[in-house]
Amino acid sequence: MTGSLIAIGIVALAGVCCAAAPADSDGTPAPTNVPGRQYPRIAADLRVTFRVKAPEAQKVQLAPRGNDNGLGAGPFDMQRGPDGTWSVTTPPVRPGFHYYELIIDGFRCNDPNSATFFGWGQHTSGIEVPDPAADFSAAKDVPHGEIRTMWYRSTVTGQLRRAIIYTPPDYDRDAQKRYPVLYLQHGAGESELAWSMQGRLNFIMDNLLADGRALPMLVVMDNGYATPVAAAADRIANAEAFGEVVARDLIPAVDARYRTVANRDGRAIAGLSMGAMQALRVALKHPHLFSAIGWFSGIERNFDPAASHGGAFADATAFNARWRLLFVARGRHESPDGRVDFHEKLQQAGVRHVWFECDGAHEWRVWRRHLHEMAPLLFR
Amino acid sequence: MTGSLIAIGIVALAGVCCAAAPADSDGTPAPTNVPGRQYPRIAADLRVTFRVKAPEAQKVQLAPRGNDNGLGAGPFDMQRGPDGTWSVTTPPVRPGFHYYELIIDGFRCNDPNSATFFGWGQHTSGIEVPDPAADFSAAKDVPHGEIRTMWYRSTVTGQLRRAIIYTPPDYDRDAQKRYPVLYLQHGAGESELAWSMQGRLNFIMDNLLADGRALPMLVVMDNGYATPVAAAADRIANAEAFGEVVARDLIPAVDARYRTVANRDGRAIAGLSMGAMQALRVALKHPHLFSAIGWFSGIERNFDPAASHGGAFADATAFNARWRLLFVARGRHESPDGRVDFHEKLQQAGVRHVWFECDGAHEWRVWRRHLHEMAPLLFR
């Protein structure tokens, strides 16, 4: 944005900055690369090569984030080349979306070659490794819905908050039609942007709708973090603040501004990981607001159908009559603790639910699949 | 997103991650800080302190991006403390939005404490230094419009593209009302997200509308980079590709999906820096599509009213009859070359235009002000 950058802007950057880098024998630039960057590159066998230039650094590493990252365990030492570039090629990786960092002389930072995504509590590098088996989340030539940003005032936090809203492709075509709403939450350290960025929520929904597999619905994504305003008339515990935001502020704002089915039969709430636990908690506390629950890779340790969640599951007959859907899902490579046993205890107690497992660990590949499986079951 | 992170998620992160950090004698965390991060901190006299932990690094610097950055010239050497934190406090800075990097042992990377913004051709750290004189761009308790993301297929590039669209607060209230459209472009190295992120476009428009100072309008922001598909039936030059995207693909998509005033009287095009030059070029090439032009901090070197732009300015009377508004603006601390002389030559040639200058250099503070001044003049 200096003078010289402006001067070359139209001519040079239009060519340099955005030309798709060609595939070659070393692979193809990842779709999450900054336009024009050649690395990271994904080979046909899913080895990934990372490369950065740091001539003055003493040690450079690649650090996949988390205990079971699809890029591998790491950190991987990168090797210095004669020109000061540092490179590493991983063993074949799992497809899907993976967070990672570089470590430059001990300092953890982003890879300037990749897009950043809000995860791990900050703006973190991410890489998408295309998955031939995940065609359901690809951007196809089907009608596309929109992602909208809605600002609303929260009485619970006293702040202006931002919700992200998916509207289906036909939303603006018929001004009379009303739509059910799925409230959909991110995981710990992420934000309201996660499902539309890391999650490819809009493309998953577009494809389901194009195939006639799901009913048209709105999807509302809010930030799962909320701090109650100190001076609130009724004291709200920190752990309850998000649910109260949803019940008191978010749902009324959405129902006021969008053509919703504004009753419990027209509302579901789901989430992943921390968001799964929030979805379950909020739904059970506000059963008059929601009729369906989605629980993707949460944890319910020491679950007791008779006592947990204030006894909400104690009377299976009553629970089954009240809830139209309880969708419980995990990745097969996640720990079974608090997941498989949660499902089994529900089953033993006669609590009706859909149990779904798919390949993958605690990662977005799994949660995209969970959404894809659950959405067709909603609002039937 | 590990198990332990999940476990602490609801309880701890709700408190730790999102509590507003308190102001103290060393200042206040910048609004662009990642939630919970104490640095960068802005003091009352607008000195800014940056701090990161890098115990193993040999040298750490703060590097404001660009020749006339509001944070100062830099790079500033950061000083190592006994615990391995590195800090620097700048002299008083200019208010507004500034891009910057850290340099860790020669490696340029982002500050993990700050949000990233797409600028300088990659995801770059940014800091917002609140400007008491820029109340016009603050998020106030007025009705808020939405920011929408629209995907559309481009025949020019052969790709799916993403446009960002501001809809005014009343857009969904009256299904019959139609709206004029401002097409608004970012600068070199930025993206279609820049005006809604760095530019605070939605809050500027919300405030103007609440004050009754501008007419309700849509604002469409697209990516200024476009590479023509090689196999296009008619060869499109690289430098013409963006304009052809606008004319052939973007405008038809917007007019098909939104309730627009779908004629030249209902369309304006503006941009900043590289986007200013694109706006002028596209408008003059397609005068049947637009009736108004906004030029924020572009460069028109060696401008000749008789010959430049194919003689579009040669007949001032015809130009003045054709164009409802030509808004030409710069920051007073930018180079006058290709800016002040462009205005003076227009004036000498009798080409009617609005000339506007405000404090600031080649930076977002200036372009927010330009939009705020131009928008009330549009579609009158």
C-alpha cells in the first residue's frame, strides 16, 4: 500500500497474486494457501511439504496443534537449505482441516503462507487437505445460500454481539415463507466464524438442499463465550451466561429480523466439543425453546441417566415424547470415554437418540460429517 | 481442542478468554487484541506498548508495514526482559488502523496477540488505535445493517467468487422497496473483506443512515484481483479482467438476487488506492452501467484531460452532463503527485468534481473518512 505497491498493483499483482499455482511433481498448493504461495504443497500421496525463508533463524519447526492432529504429532524439525529456506515434508496426512504453527527459534507463530482461522484462542494457521471422500462439503455449481452477519445488543453481556447466519438459496425468493432454525456452536478456542470458515457449513447445506436431502432452514452461529454484565438485575453465573444470551437476546433478535418458525418445533441446537456440551445444557434448561439437540464430540463423563442434568433423562418416556431428535456423534479415533459410554447409557435407559460414528479424530473433518448426517433429520 | 481444553472450556475460557482486560496506568488493550490478551496496550497519550514472549530468540523487532505507517517508521528493536518477554513502547501514534509485523531473528511473522486482516497480500496483524475524532465509524446503538456473503460464478475467471454485500437496516422490512448500489473496492494486497473489517464500512453506513444523512443503499465489495480464464471466447487482458467480472458477472448476479435499482442512475463505483484506479477505469469503460465515481487516494500521474482515459474527460460539458458525481479525495499527508495535480487539472478543464482532503496518510483512517463524506452525496 505504498506508492510503488499501488503502481504495480493493477498490472503485477493481478497476475502474481492470484494466479493459481500449477500442480507439479511435488504436489499442489493447498487451497488454504495465500493466493500465489507455492507452499504448503500437498503431494498425491498426501505428504505435505512446508517451506519458509528464515536465513537468520537457528531452528525452525512445524508444530501441528493438538494431541491427534491430522498432520502428525510433531513438532517436525525443518531442514535449512543453502538459501536460508527451511523445509519439511510430513508423512502422508489425514485429509481435512488442520491447525498448525511454526516455531522460529522457540517462538510460536503463524505460517505467512497460509490463511488464518480463529482457533486455539487466537488467529491460527490452517491447512485444508482436500478429501476425495468429502465431496459433500465441496463448493459445487448448485444454488448457494448466503452467510450473513447480524449485530445485536445483548442484555446479558451488555455488549454488541455478532451472530453469523446461513440463509438457504431460496430465502429471498418467497417473502411469505418461514424457516426453522438450527443454532450451531463452535468448539473451545474458536468463534462464531468457525462453522462458516473451518466448517464449510454453507457448502454442506447448499449441497444437501440441492439434493433435496434436507429441509430449507436457517443456521445461526454465535460466539460461545459470554461474560455476564456485573450489574445484571438477576445474577447470572458465568457458565450460564451463553445460554442466557441465546434465550434472552439471540433468539428474540433472530425471530424479529428473520422469517423464522418461531416456536420450539422450529428450533434445534447443536454444537461440537465444548459447543456440544453447551447445546445439551442450554436445550435441557430451556426445553420450551428447542425440540432437537445435536451433540458432536462432546464429553459426558460419569453420565447417570437417573441424575445427570437435573434428571432430564430420568423418565425416558417423557424425554422421548418431548424431544424430536437427540443426535449423538463422535469420530472413531476420539477417546470413547464420555462418548461411547454416553451413548450406551442412553440406550440402556431407553432414551431415543441417533448414534453416529465416522472416521476421524477430534477435528473438523468429523464435525462436517456430523452436520451432514444430522441436518437431513431435522424438522421432520 | 484437546480433551483437556474441552474440559476447561466452558468454565475457564468463558472467564479467561473473553473478559475485557482492565485499563490501567499503562493503558488499555487495543480493540483488535485477541480476547484476553493484555498487549498491545494503548496509553492515554497514544504511545503503544507491544510485548511477546520469546525466551530463545536473539533479536525481536516490531515492524510497522509501509512507508508512512501510523505506528511510526520502525522497525523498532524490542528489549528483552529477564523472563524472556520482549517489549517496546512506541512514541505517540496516529489513531486509526495500522498493519504491522514482528521480526523474530529476521523472520517476519504476525503478533499472536492481535487479530489478522488480509492486507499486504497475506493475513497480517493489525491494530486499531481508537480515534476520538472518528465517532462516525463507531459501533453505536443504532439500527444495524448486515454484511452478507454472496457466492457467484464468474464467466470471466471461470471460478466461483465471493462478494461481500452491506444491506441497510431496513432492507428486509419492505419487500417492495428497491435500493441503489455502491460498488466499493479495496486496495492492493487486500481483499473483498477489507472494507467490512479494516474499513468499518457497515458502522459508517449505519451511523449515516441513523442520522438521515445518506440514502439507504446496498454496498457491494468484490475482490479486485481476477485472472481471465485462458479459454475465454474473447481474449480479456489481465488488466481488464476485474472490470469485465463486474460488468458481465457481478452486476447481473447482484441485480438478480437483490432488490436493486438496476440501471446506471442506481449504481456508483468507488475504491481506494488501486481500487480507486480500478473504479475510474471501469466506470469510464462502462458509462452505461454507472452514474457516479469515487476515487480515494488513487494516483493519476501525467493526467491530461484532453487525452487520458481515451479522451473521456476531453469534453467537459459532455462529462458533466453524463456523470452525476465524481468524488476525488486524498489524505493530506499522502504525496500530492497524481492526486492534487489530478484535481487541479480537472478543475482547470472544467470537469465538475468534489475534491476532499482530510488528515492522514495512505491509510484506513483516511478512506473511512472518504466514504463517510462521499456516501451522503450519492444517488441524489
